[in-house]
Amino acid sequence: MGFLCDDNNALGETKTTRMIYLELKNSCNLEHSLSLVLKYLQQLTTIEAISIRLHEDGDFPYFVYNGFTKEFIQHEMYLCVKDFSGKRVKEHDKNQLLLECMCGNVIRGRTNPEFPFFSKGGSFWANHTTELLANTTEADRQASTRNYCNRCGFESVALIPIRNEGNTLGLIQLNDHRIGMFDLDQIEFLEMIGDIIGSKIIRDKEFHPPNFKEFNDLIVTVCSFCRSAKVSDMEWVSIEKFFTTVEKIDKIYFSHGVCPNCLPLLDPEYQGSMEKKNHK
């Protein structure tokens, strides 16, 4: 596996998470900060190539990357489907552009956790893309895929959504020529990192988020560490208690954050500010 050995894994993940949180908290240049985020993740995972896609004018081009060739980035830069005249195509009955390939699946939420290559958190991951393509159909993979990563020899590929308040802002892409670089625990850790990135970049003046539709359904924010549910900024309760107070609704969307009790794990300075508030 690409991550640290089991004895050091938890320590390495905690250290990496804290560095990423503090870097984004104190960032004044989004591109520079996300480049450092890639560096921290690459040091932890030992993955050969890593990148971040972010929204720009309806598409999700690469914003920062490391380890990919310029030819790869140029070939895979954009996700929007175009017609024969070069005009970008909209999704049927939706006011958003049609995105192709597996990156488009993850960004648009076209995933199915009944298949082992999709996580419950909406990520895609494969440890042997050649075998995956040989044993699945486009219907299984939820869309027509370009398969360019596989043609470039990348056998291990992971695509992790970057989200804020249930909306997908981009994704983290990790590629490696070696087989077997990921497991589910690692994917879930990277999903937490995606949520941390999303909560920070949404407020950055360099980032222009998509125009999201307004949901009438319930969006539940769950702590990435202790799995408690957010009632207000300062009140978080167990997920079981939360749903005892919820009336019947058609759909529930889950977002992720960090509750006040767990936030000091990322930023020790926060503990002092919390104590001051509690004494007021």
C-alpha cells in the first residue's frame, strides 16, 4: 500500500491533517496553499502523481498538480462534453454542463456504492484499472469513460470529491503506475481531507463556485471524526438523537465538517478561543 505502515499510519494521518488545516486556515494564496496540500498528501501516500480540479466557468480543469506530465494535463484538462461544432453540451433537463469520464461521475454524484470501486462517500478508487475495465461495463461505471489514465499505464487511481455543504466544488486525483496502492480506510481519510479543503476554498476570493440549485431537502453535516451531527455552530449531537427530531422528508444529503470537540485535534489554538467563549 502507498500509505505508511500500520504502526505509523494514524500518527501520519493526524500530522498531515493538521498541516493541511493550518495551511488552508492561514492561506493568502490559494494556488500556493493547495500546491503544499498536494505535497503533504504525496509525502504521506507515496503516490506518484496527484492533482486538484476546481470549478471554473462550468468546467473543472486542473488547478494544481504534481507528478503528471504536461502532456497528460493538457489532454485531460477539461471534462465538458462538446458537440461537433465545439459547443459545450448541457445535461438532459438540467441547467448544468455535461461532464464526461470518471472525474465527471464523481463531481456530478454519478456513483453507486453497490460496486466496490465506488465508496459510500462518493469517491472512485481502483487498484488495477486494467482488470477493472476488463470486468465491468460502461453501465457499471455509470458513464462512458475515456480510459486515458489506464492507457498511460496508471493502474491505481483514486478520485475524491471536494465538497462544502453537500455541494461538490472539485476533486482530488491520485494516480500511480503500481498496483494496489489504496484501501477503503485510506479513501475515507482522503474524503475527510476533501471536506476540509472544501470548507476553506469556498471563502477564497480566487475560487468561483458553481451556481448550485437550492435544495428543499435536508442536508446533515456530520463530524468527520466522531460522527456527531450538527444542530447549530456550537451544538452537535449523536446522529441517532439528531434523527429523532427530524420529520419525514424525501431526501437526505450528507456533508462533513469538524465539531468543536474534535477541532482542537487539527488546530490547538482553537481550544483557547473556545474556552473564552464558554466563560462569556
